[in-house]
Amino acid sequence: MRPRVLVAGIGNVFLGDDGFGVEVIRELDRTGLPPWVQIADYDIAAVHLADDLTGGYDTTILLDATPHGRSPGTLSLTSATDTHDLHGDAIFRLLRLLGGDAGRVLVLGCEPACVDGGIGLSPAVEAAIPAAARVVTELAWGASPELPIREPTEV
């Protein structure tokens, strides 16, 4: 049996490039994924994500705009058990309280150009959507995409 995978798009579509995760989910919905992969648009509803994770997954892939000081549209893949960007801290604290297990957690982030008020992605982030969808598809099939995986920093 294949592992169960959750791909979660998070972010706020009303804050420009912060809608990256939501847009990748829309792209994945059009292209399709294997049946063992669940995709979901959580937008800013982190509590719903934590609730869904209580069912347990072997792998969880979070999609979000994550500023790292790189060029807008640059994708990064981070292996994490606790994330210190995005909404991860709150999600994983709540998950632990609920007794859930997110399995292996990966964050596929995209460097935003603008997260000010406004609907729509910048051209650089919009251009990264197909590559992000490809990375998620490769991860879902168990392949290793050509992005570096950085381990989380100890705090």
C-alpha cells in the first residue's frame, strides 16, 4: 500500500503572493494526483489543517509563501518537524494537543515579491506555480525533486 500524503495549501489570497499555496492547490486540482494523495486549500484556516492531520499521514507537504531573502519566485523545499516560518508553530502545537501525527513534514515555499493587500500573484510567483506542482507530483510518487532539502535550525 502506498503512503498517505496530505498536500496543504496555506496562505491568504488577499495578500498578493501569500496566496501561493492556494494557487498551487488549484493547479494540482486541474492536473490530478494519485488517489493516495489528498490535496486541500486551507487558506488561513490553520485550525482545520491541524484537525485534518489528526487522521495521521505518512507525509505532509505544506505549500506557502516563505521569505528567505532570495529572488521572488525561488522555490525552496524544507524538511521539518516544526516550522518556524508560516503558520507552522501554531499548527503543530495544536496537532500535538489533539494527539495527531503529520508524519514527515515538508514545506515547499516560494519567495514572495509582495505580500501587501491585493488579490493576485506577482509575475515571478505566478511563473513558479507549474514548477511547484511538478515538485509536489514528484514527491507524491516518491521521487526526489531537484531542490535542496534544508534541515530545520535548532532554536
